[in-house]
Amino acid sequence: MRRLACRRTKANYRELSKVLVSILASQPECDGDGNGDGIVDRRDVADYDLMRDLSQGQSSWYDLNLDGVTDSSDLTIVTGNLRHKCPKAK
């Protein structure tokens, strides 16, 4: 019984992994667009400020370089891409 449950868990994990890869591939990356609205703009700067304050510098939605902290490096990514329109999802 235990082995069967383990096999099911592994099979479910593999299936979910395939679905996740498909979902991630359907939305192209857009550096600096932390709120996911398809354009990097002043709202991203305002949202960055809010998330930095709420997370007290720890990782947040705006930890864009994925280094574990929401800091000026992440803001540089946002401001360096201002007015950039993101590619459309597939």
C-alpha cells in the first residue's frame, strides 16, 4: 500500500511539473514588470516601494533578481525598463 502511494505521488509530481513548465512558457519574461500588467511604468516603481517596505527588505514579489532581498538592485531593473511594453503571452 505504501509503495503504491509513493508511485502515485511521484506520478502526480511529474504531471504537475509538466503543467507548470507549460504555464511558465506561456508567459514571456518582462524584466521590471512586477505587477504583471504588461508594461513597465510608474506603477511598478510605486509597487516596488510598497513591497520593499512591507517585506522590510526581504524577498518579495519585486525581488526581481531573485537574490533574496528587495533592494536597489531590483529598483534598477524596474527603472532600467521603464516604458517597456512586454511581449504578449502565447
